[in-house]
Amino acid sequence: MEQPTLYALTLLFALILYYLLGDFIRLLVRQALSPLTQLRGPPCPSFFMGNLMEMHDQENNNLVAEWEAAYGSTFVYRGFVGGCRLMTTDPVAVAHILGNAYDYPKPDFVRDSLATMAAGHDGLLTVEGDAHKRQRKILTPAFSSSHIKSLTPIFWDSAKKLRDIWLHTASLAEDGKESTHDDSKSKASSIPPGFARVDALMWLGRATLDAIGLAGFGYRFNSLAQEDEDNELARAFGVIFSTARKFRVMTILQVWFPFLRRFRRNNAVMTQAHETMRRIGLELIEERSRAVIEEQRRIVSGNSGEIDGDKTILGRDILSVLIRSNIATAANENMSVDEVLCQISTFIAAGHETTSSALTWCLYALVQHPLEQRKLRAALRDVERSLQLEQPGLHESDPQLYQQTLTDLISKCEYLDWVIREALRLHAPITSTMRVCMRDEDEIPVTSEGANGEHGGGGCMDKHGKRLYGIRVKKWDIITIPIQAINKSQALWGEDSRAFRPERWAQPPLTAKAIPGLYSNILTFLNGNPLDGNRACIGYKFALIEMKIFLYTLLKDIEFRQEASMVIEKKVNVVTRPFVKSEPELGNQLPLYIRQAPLEEPSNPPPYPSSPTSPLWHNA
């Protein structure tokens, strides 16, 4: 073989190898040169997977709290092929990272995962920088307090439908027409006769899907009517979301070896599901666009009416408001059709999965703490009673005004607010968030004082025992912020930080004020200190009022209990969901037992039997 030919083949082979392994080689070099290698952290059990496998069960094994106790509030753990990743629960460091959101965006593999999950590459959850700033500006009017208030009739309707379904199920059990408990389990039940078993996670998922369909883009899923099996958009979203959230080693390999992406499982099914979502999404956009154009024509001709909230005669749903806002924006700042399309799937993913999870964990906390459940029910009934005394007959004479007034009153119900804050603190639907440094170099500040405010403490320790008051990071260094661990931190919330105690919100600990949370000094909705980029939850007010309406409607009329022997654990895969430890084959579920709540309850009854063996027992 001639020399030039050999050189050419060698060069060709090197280029092919670099194409196949280039990303992986660059990853190894970056990891080896990262300043994070100088920090201490837990031992690495696996070169290939690092600490990732043990972290997969962190909500049940208290892993992050154990690491924090051993290595302080800022340390490193090992990711893919042993790379050092920063983890911090330090409020000062968290404020710096989340506050400078555009310099610390989501890593590409996280954005790709979210895009695959249904949000798309052009949705608010996945875009960064100027694109995110532009989209958020256009979407902001849709999440104003006044507009969200105009959507509350949708929440009331879904909540009442679910309540009526559950009350009907409970009445069948009371009449002996439906089994009180699971017939597949032979052991004695702690639930007395007259209670019906329901899967709270499944039913709340159906109800919130109906709510986001109508409030988000005027689409009827009819899930509570159990017609969603025939609804092609619901089926398509279910396929995409359930497939994307499965944890597989191949998913990690595909991040660093792009040629493996062509071998993704379920490709044909996923492609069909994406095509269905795109087709229906385009139909919805076209329908709303025609309505908005017609609406504007009427306004110009002087024939418009107005509604409270978004001041137009048509389309209270978020998609309609987005389209109006988009039309009113300068042409070079408009969202493209693909961007608007991605917002629809984002609405479903973010507005349905997280809210149903949050409501499910609220009910879980309340069945674990029956005295608090009764106290909340009494407070909610007092709200209704006070309104009926102050404005007798309003419910019959003007149901719409009655509902609006009731919405305002439950928004101000102190104990309901405390219960929701405490449930969101202990059971964040999203338990952690990941960021990557995109500055060439940076020094992340950390708390400079000790736990009692003394100087000389604080900071963090490197692996040589040297105390540091700033953490050096370089471009591409990955950072994990464990939202749930910060929400439960004993250093910030006190010795009873893992206990469900709504009364703590009467006077929260001063140390918790250091947490830069958007809502109530918890990180469940991310941060409230945008310095360069606002990545906090744009729909948190939407979620809070929806949760309050659902809890009011359900708790006021229904009593909830849980089987004493049933151990509930958490499974984290994008969103945190419950499952029964003894029934893993049944997947995510929260079986609860329900009956119509008595009109009068004893003021200080004995607690229901509960399961002291659950790993979440002391956490909920």
C-alpha cells in the first residue's frame, strides 16, 4: 500500500473515531481539569455510573441529608464516568446560581430530556437566554392574578366533578355494593366498614388534566368522564410522557454518543404520538388565531363586550391570551408557530403532572395526620358558614358571584394556606434541579458565618481540609441543587424539619428566610431573586389557587384514611410520585379510603391507626 493512501486511511479512521467519540473525549478532559476535583464528597461506588444509582432512591433513603451531615452543605458527588458534580444546600450559593439563570442554564442533556418528555425544544421549559426572556415576556399576561382569577370556574368545575364521583363511590361502599378494601389482600384491614378505596393519584391526575386542557388551550379531555381512552391527544401525551420518564442506562449513553440516538426504543410509537400532538396543536392554534383576529375586528368596529380578567369577549384560556400577546408584540419579537406549539405540550406537562402530584402529597400528609385533617375541614366549613351568614341567599340568587366570593375567602383561609405551604415544603413535586456553568470561570459564594452567626465557621472544606468561602467552577461544570433537601434542612428549618407541622408557618424560623424561594422561603417553585434571567415557575399562582379550590371542595365533604399496614414510598422520575412498597408491579398509585365526612366531628378524637413503619412516616 502506498504511503499517501495509508495516511489518508489513517486520517479517515481518526476522523470517524473523533466523530463517534469526540463528545466523550472532550467530557473526560473537562472532568479531569475541573476545579471541583479538589472538593470532598462521598466515595464513588461505580466508575461508569458514579453515585447516580444510589441517588435514584434518594427520597426514600435520606441520602442527601446523610451526605450533608458528613461533608457539609457544599460537596461533590460523582456522575457519569466518575465526573465531579457540585451539590449545594447553601442558601448563598443557591441564590447565586439560580439568580444568574442565563449564566447557569440547564445542561443540554436535561433540556433534551425535557424536550423528549413533551415540552419540545422550543418551549419555555427548554429555551435559554434571549429566547427564554422573549417567551416569558409574551406569556406573562396569561399568568397575571386577574387572568388566573378568570379561570377559577374551570377549577371549581373539575373539583366538583371529582368530589361527586368520589362521594358516589363512597355511597356504594356504605350501601355494601362496593368492596371497602382490596380483596387481593387477605390480612385484616384497619379501615372500618363503609369506606371505599380509590387511587388518589390516578383520579387527581384525571381532574387536573381536564382543568389544564380547558384553562390552558380550551380543549376537552373529558378524563373524569373516563372518555380519555378515546381521546387521541390524551393518549399521545401519555405515550410520550411515560416513555420519556423511564430511567435507562441507554439514555445516558445517548447523551454522549449521539449516533446511538437512532436506536431509541419506541421510536415508531413516539413518532406517531408526536405527530398527533403536532396536528391537534396546529388545529388549536389556527382556531384560536381566527377567533382572536375576529375579536380584534369587532373591537375596531366598536362591537365588543368585555369580561373581567383578560378584557376581551373570547378565549380566557392561556393559549388565546398568548396569541393576543404575541400579535401585540413587535414582529421581530414574535413567537414562531413551532414555539407556540411547544407551549401547548409545556402547559400539559408542567400544569398537569406537577399539580396532580402536589395535591396527591397534600392528601397523603393529611391521612398521616388526621387531627390536622379535621382541623382543616373545620376551617374550610367555617369559611362557607361565614359567607352564608354574611350574605344569605347569595348562593341561589347569584351562583357566579357566590363562587367568586368563596374563591376570595378560601384564598385568605390561614390554615389552608399553612397546610399547602407545609405539604409543598415536605413534598416538592420536583425534588432537584440541575445547572451547568457557562461562564469561562466563576467563583460561587457560600455562607461565611457558622450556624449561630459566628465568624470563622461557614464556608466549605476541600479534600485537604482547607476552609473555602468561594467555590471555583469552570465552563461546563455541572451543579445539582437538591430542592427537597433544602426544604427539609434541619440547619434551616430546625430539629423538626422533617415533620408535617402546618402551625410552623405562624412564625417560620428566621434561618429559613435565607432560602431565596419564590414562595414562602421554599424552593418548590424555584427562586425569587432573578438577577440575570428568571427561571422561577411562571404558573405558581395558577397552581396555588387550583390546589386551594380542589382541597376546599374535597376536604369539606370527604374524610380520607389510609390502611395502617400500607407503606408508601416515593419514586422520582421527573416528577415525584407515590407507590405502594408491597405493590411495585402496580406502578405509581396512592390508595386512600374515603367516605362522606360527618357533619359534626369530635373536637379531640383519637388519631386514626397509621403506619409507623413507612420511611415517609416521620417526613410527612
